[in-house]
Amino acid sequence: MGVDKAVDEASESRAVAELDGVTTMSVVRYPIAPGYRVNVRSGPGTQYRIVRTLGLDVRVPIYCQTPGEWISGPYGTTNLWDNIASGEFVSDAYVNTGNDGYVAKRCG
């Protein structure tokens, strides 16, 4: 197993569980549209540099969402961008959240 795969699996199973009245949180991962290799940007628009490109059939966490450039994709046209890691954004038009609006807190 490669390091990237190990990191992805660790992220996928990440859960913060604290006892005695403190919050429990689990990371939900959403599928990228089948057949698409989606560019991950450093900000919420195509004018931001490409940080990396996602492989096929991956799932991503959404830590927060922010408005940005309008993008059309397989899941519609939207200006929502999903923060999937520190300094990493993908257009919500390529993420199957099952919702046209916010599914996570707003960034910032």
C-alpha cells in the first residue's frame, strides 16, 4: 500500500471521539462524479493554481464550503466550492452531495 493510499484510508476512518460531555465528530466523505478526474485548486475558482488532480472514483471530505466562481458540471451549475483539505478546493458541481445547497458549514 502506498503512502497516499494509507493517508486516504486514515482520513476516511478519522473520527474524533471525546467522552464526558464533549462533542463526537465523524468525517463524511462524498463521491466525485464517476469518470471525472477533478482538479483541486488552492482557492474557490479556476484562476487559483492546481494543487493536485483527484483520481477516478474517489470520495472526499467536505470540511467547509464557500462561494466562488460559477462552474457547470455533472451535478449542475453552482458557485459553491468544497474545502476538502487545508488550502484545497473543488467545485461542488463535481461532488455528489445529494443537495444543491450547503451540506457543511461556511468557510471563514
